[in-house]
Amino acid sequence: MRRPHRTPTPGAIDKPLDDFVGTHLAPSSSRVPPVHREITTCYAYMCPYAYGCTEKTRRPAQVLMRRCMRYKPEDLRIRAGVSEYALDLLAKRRKSGDSLAAETTAILDELRPDGPLRKTA
């Protein structure tokens, strides 16, 4: 006995597929060998996502791309902020007497009231 050919209703396949594709695996459950895992060098000092990153370190480090906030899909990324590097540059400009916008000065008053954190050459 032959079954009649049925076409799925529009959108009925999309949700299960999106659920499957959107599921992220824990690193321990990955079947990809370490030699094939893509990595990137993380410079947390210069990254606008560092404030909410779990992978950041004080020194540049190699990080799996799937864990780096820059490479995550847009809907999984946190909102980009101002990097520590940019804040230090702005604080250095303020300290040297350059004029800054009121919004920039307000941000610096909140985050860098005592000037740059790192010494610049």
C-alpha cells in the first residue's frame, strides 16, 4: 500500500532545525580533534567585548574561535563596549589638555577619573 505524498506546512521544519543548529556543545563533548580546532589570539586589552568575556587574560592568549565573543553569532554576542585601550587613549588625550566631547568626558569621569591605567611609551 502506497502512502500519499504530503508536503510539510511552511515553517514546520524551520524550528527543529534552528533549535539543533543553535545548540552549542560543551568543549568536552566536541568530537573535533584539537589539531582541527580553530583558534584566534585574544588581546583583551583592545577588545570591546572584554568586559563580559569569560576567556580574557591579562596577556595575549590563544582562544578557541567558538568561545570568542567576536566570532559568535550576532544574537549570542553581548553589546560591544569601549575597550580598555580606547579608554586609556582618551584619558591620555584629556590629561594632555585636548578638548573632548561632554559625553566622552562623562565616560572618562566614571571609568578613568585618575587617567590612563597603563604606562604608554
